[in-house]
Amino acid sequence: MSSTVEVSAPGFNGHYGQRQAKEIISGFFQNNKPLDFTPKSVSESGGSQHFMGRLKTHNGNCYRVFMQVQKDAEHHKEQLRVIRFESER
């Protein structure tokens, strides 16, 4: 995870430090336990990978999910830069 992450989830929209971003994402999944995830597209551009998919949850909600992961060549890791959960309702 990058030192700052752009997070968009119900009740949250902005750039957050790593610790707060983890808390927000964890809280999202505590309230929206995954039932199914369907990948829709994967692409790569300029050292970044972009993932899009559809998340179905146990409480009946559906979300479009977008993630951007940046390759960190220096540390040989991939770091989450952006994650968005957009309600389909």
C-alpha cells in the first residue's frame, strides 16, 4: 500500500494515510462481506495496473470496484494507490 491512498467508499472520499486507508477499507468489508467478485477488466499503463470489477455482498449490495496498483521497482513491490467502491444502486 502506498503511503497515501485515494479511497472512495460510502461515507469516505479523499486521500488518506496508509493506516487510515486500511481502517476505511477494513470497515467497508466488515459492513459489506463479499459474496462474489467478477473481474471486468485489467490493464497496464506507465508502470500502473488498473483493475475493474463487480462486487456482490451478503447484504445484497453491489459495487463497481476500481483499483490502481503502482509498481515500486526499488522495493520490488506493488503498492495500492487508488481504490473506489461505487454503489450500483
